[in-house]
Amino acid sequence: MSKLSIALIAALSILQGGLVSARCKCNCGAVPSGSNGTLYWNLRQQCEAANRANEVYRLPCGSACSNICQSRFGVGSSCGGDCIDANTMLFSCDIQDYVSAASVKPGEHIRTLSSEDNADVCSEVYYTFAHEGISGALEVELEDFTKVTVSDNHLLYTGSTFASREATMAKHVKIGDKLVSSDGSAKAVLSVKDTAAELVNVLTMEGSIELENGVIISTHSFNENLYSAAFYPIKMMYKWIGAPAVKKAQPYLVELEFMFKPYFSVFAESI
């Protein structure tokens, strides 16, 4: 049995047995700034104090966690939001134009490259989810001065070509690394900076998407095999029953996702 299979079984066992309950923590670094710098600083200090005092931390990850972080401090939770900036522009094959990631719906087709022959392909979206509030993220600036903004655990493709790509968590991308592009080139990384953004999940059948700057990135976080395995039931539900069934089951799927994610990082780092 492979390490990946063992890791997935372990994750499922933890989830089923309820041995560990992932705890909530607000993403205080993303407290929105305003014209009143003192007010902003005080709110951020209050947020950090709440985390230290376990006022928020004692809650489990999930919608309740996100709601309290958003209502009290205007931020998301640290156990939510693992995807791409909602303002990221993607090419819709359906309308032959660029659309924001936030506007994409299941059933739409987004341009990317085929994992089989590296050719252009339009891949169907089977799941989307908009995380509540503002979450911490990383801004990766490239040599052409375009930027890619994703959560720190989101997978970017590093390497010289799509065929030789390596899925790398954004937090492990370094200055000088190159991100794979759809035209066969690779764009060098100039900087990697902390930022904050509204994040959305856009999962495609192909497992990748092309951004407006031509960069191809994964639709997954942590580890491609692990993440795709966790979402495989959703993918099959979409194929067999359709988008309405996935939408109806979304509250359950969101809670399941919140429970899985804290363990993904541990397993992904060990594989």
C-alpha cells in the first residue's frame, strides 16, 4: 500500500472517529485597514488576544467559526480559504471571454492544458465555493509584473514546461522559481508577499486552470492526489446526478472540507 493510501485512510479514520476536532482561529493578519490606523491596530490586537485566550479557538472549524471571525473582526478563519483570489480572471470557453473566478458556476468550461497530451482543452467545472470574508493569502509577482494570488497551501506548477511540472504549495515557492505557462514558456518569480483576499474554490475535471497571464495552476491545495481523492465523491456526484445535487449537498460538503483540511497539510508534508 502506498504512503498516499495510508495517509488518506488515516485521515478518514480520524474524521470518522472524531478523535481530533480541528479548532477555529481567526486570521488576524487580514484585519481590514481603514483611514483610522489606530482603530485598525486595536481591532487586530483584539483579534490576536481572542485567539490567545481561546475565545475563538475553542470553537471547531466550520461555518460557526467563519461567522464569528467575520462578525467580530471582519476576517475569515485560519482553517478556511484554500484556493484562489476571487478576482482572478479565467478564460470561459462558453462565452469566449475572461470572467472572474468568483462568477464561475458548475457546468461552465474553463481553458487549461490537458494532462494527457498537454494540448489546449476546455475543462468542465464541477464544484465552486466562495469562502466567507477575507483570508490570508500569498501574492506571487512574476517577471512580466503580473501577479498570482492564492492561499499559501494552494498548488502552483513550477518547472520549465507543463509536461515536466511539479505541483508546489505556494508557501514553498521561492524567488527565481519559474511558473509554467500555457504558451510553453515559464515565468520567473520576482517576489512572494503576504496579502489578504477573498478566496474561492473552482474545481475542474482536469484539475487545473489557465489564468489571464497564461500561467497554469492546479485547482487543488496541499497535494494533488490527496486533494482529488477527498473530492472524488463530489466529482462523481456531479457526473452522475448533476450540479443541483452538489449544490443541495453543499452545506455538508463545506463542513466535511473544513474537517479534512487541518490534516491535509500534515499528510502532504510527509508524503
